[in-house]
Amino acid sequence: MAIIEFPKDIRWGAATAAYQIEGAATKDGRGLSIWDTFSKTPGKVLNGDNGDIACDSYHRYEEDIELMKELGIDIYRFSVSWPRIFPTGTGEVNQSGLQYYHDFVDALLANGIEPMCTLYHWDLPQALQDKGGWENRETVDAFAEYSDLMFKEFDGKIKKWITINEPWCVSFLSNFIGIHAPGYQNLQLATTISHHLLLAHGKAVTKFRESGLTGEIGYAPNLEWNEPYSNKQEDIDACNRGMGWFIEWFFDPVFKGSYPQFMLDWFEKKGVTLSIQDGDMAFIHQPIDFVGINYYTGSVVRYKENHELFDNEKVDIGYEKTDFDWNIYPEGFYKALSKLKDQYGQIPIYITENGACYNDGVENGRVKDQRRIDYLKQHLTSLSRAIDSGVNIKGYLTWSLLDNFEWAEGYDKRFGIIHVDFNTLERTKKDSYYWYKQTIKNGWFDM
Ligand SMILES: N#[N+]C[C@@H]1[C@@H](O)[C@H](O)[C@@H](O)[C@@H]2O[C@H]12
């Protein structure tokens, strides 16, 4: 067997998000979010599930923190529910919402766990959506106002900030593919929103820098790896378009100051234009302290004329799949991280999400999720290989600490290393929890 070892200073953590775990959807002045609306729209979420209760972490966070402490993580990524702070998105602040996050963050710190705070993990205040949501540039300014308040309110307590989680999901998955809130299917709308999200990121970074507060700030794009089916140029180009949707489209503006021309050209062919106002790119392109990478899967891709958005198709060559039917593709993790290093240099990277959906249940008080352990071993091996090749990895946070509300899949898809019974809300540590705990303690594992 091979020993896979990690640098002694790597951070080990876990991640969640507000709408997926908190519940208490109408408690203590919280306003409605687009996911409250979407999840209660018939047919949008499997089994009609919603986040009204979720894991009830709003009331049970002390138990969750005990589980984190036992696990041995030293950093925990969570998100703030924007409508818990600004019930209508701007204007009057909900002090109860601020107090909740103060109590939560204080409890993390008291247990030696550093908070990594995501400001936007998809739960846009419905009141802002009613005024056009991310298509409306006023939402960009509202996000900057919300971010500025959070920076100042939690100065000294939170020192790692993530502006936007997975802008590709917020823009294209939610407004072109349409399976996430608010559920539109309009490529021009989605592309406009992708720009406004990056602008919102940039304006929040500006607020952070202007505040002079201590800490680091970044964003958390997601990416999939596309492997060309052959070395034919048409297959290579088809792959690059598919990956360009995730990588160059959301990285070039931040790290190079402009959108990738090959993607602009392709979108123009599809009748999509990008309206960039003077000064936008300067906001977007300003330096950040780290980038969070969310990686789950990859695919073999080939050219297919006039097929879908990028004239390409995924080819099933028999990769094992998770219970979400996603390819298990750890090689893609290494290749994607290497591509980022080659294209964007030595940006500090936190793996802010990596994990797998396996729906193993509790049997005699135990959850035997060996498939999740195997997934984590494979991907941490790829991560170790990336570190050895010089990729500037600062930490690894698995998705997720808890089984939780998996968006359009509701509670049907389980990503946690801790099982949650959504009837009783009882937490059960899975075998993968114990494996991850030992790996964190050792700083290595036996492949
Ligand atoms: N699906 N899936 C699991 C996971 C989702 O639960 C997170 O909220 C997202 O940031 C990202 O999509 C990844």
C-alpha cells in the first residue's frame, strides 16, 4: 500500500451552506430567499422538499461544533443567509440575524475552529429578485452594502471571506439550464448575470480593501474537467469550450482583467452580447488573497455538431459513478489544478468543496460508506500529486460536514460525512467521518 502524506501546515476542514443546513426559515426576522420561493414551487424540488427545517443547525449548531471539534478540523466553511441580515436585501438590518452569527462564530472560535465565511451561497433575498435579481445592477450594489456590513461587524472574528459561491451555478445553472432558483432558461440573461456576479465580487473586494480590515478574501468557482475523446482538434476544441464555461469565463476576468475571446466569440455566435460598463473590469480584476475551488467530477467529451450549447457531448466510457450519477474522475482533479497553476500562476488555493453523494443509511447505529472513503482517498491522492507538482494548495474542506438539503434534489442526495435523519434530526457519524478524523490526525493516509 502507498502512504499519501500532506504538508504539516495544510488546513483541514469541512463545508456547508446556510439554506442547506440552518432551517428556521421564518425565525427571528429572517426574510424570504429565492430558494424559499423556488422550493415551494411545485415540481422544482424532488419530493417537494424545502429548507424550512433542513438540519435545524440554526438551533443545533453547538452539537455540530462538538462534532467538528471531535473530527479535528481547524477551519469550517459556512455561509451567511443574506435575508437573515437584510430581510429585504437592503435597508433595515435584522439585529437578531447578526446576533445568531455572532453566537455561532464565537462558538467556533471558542473551540479552536477558524470560520471561513461565504457571503453568497445562493439564497438571494426574494425582495431583490422581485426587482430583477442579479440581472439588475442594483443587486450588485446591495451585495456590496451587505458585504461591507458583514466585514465591519465581524472584524477580528472572521478573517477568511468568500464573496460568491459557484458563480457558474448562480448564473448558467440557475438562469440558462434552469434547474436551480430562480429557474429561468435564457442564455443572454445568464451571461449578463455572470458578469454582474463577478462585478459584485469585485465591489465586495473593494469594500474589504477600503475598510482596512485584517483578513483574506476570495471567491469559490466550481469547475469540471473535460478530457478530449480523441486528439482530433474538433474534440479538443469542444472540450475547451466546455471547460471554458467554468474556468476561463470565471477566472480570466479576475486574474487577467478580460473575458476569454474564444468564449466571447462563441457566445456572440449564439446571439449573446455582454454589456460591460466603464470601470467594471477594474473592480473585477483587482487582486484577491486566495481562490476556493469546488471540484466533484469530470467527463470525456467530444465534438457533436449543433449539439447543446457548445457543439459537444459527454461520452460514457465506463467510469464508476456516485449515487448522483456523476463520474468519479480523480485524474481530472489533478489536471484541473495543474491547468489553474499553468494559466494563472501561484494563486493560493483552498479546496472549498470536494466530496461525493452516497446514500448509505444507518444500520445498527453505523453508516458503512466505504465508497465515500474510496472517493476521498482517490481525490486526496490527486491533491497530494498536485501539491508535489507545485500547486499552491492551502487547505482542503470536504463537502459536506452534514447530509443536507441538496437543492433541486432535496434530501434525496446525501453528501455528508455525518448522516442526518431528517425526521428526528439525529446525527450519526459515518465511517468516512472516522476515516477523515484519522487522516487529519495523522496528516497522511494509507492508499
Ligand atoms: N451538487 N452538489 C453538491 C454541492 C452543493 O451542495 C453545494 O451547495 C454547491 O456549492 C456545489 O454543488 C456542490
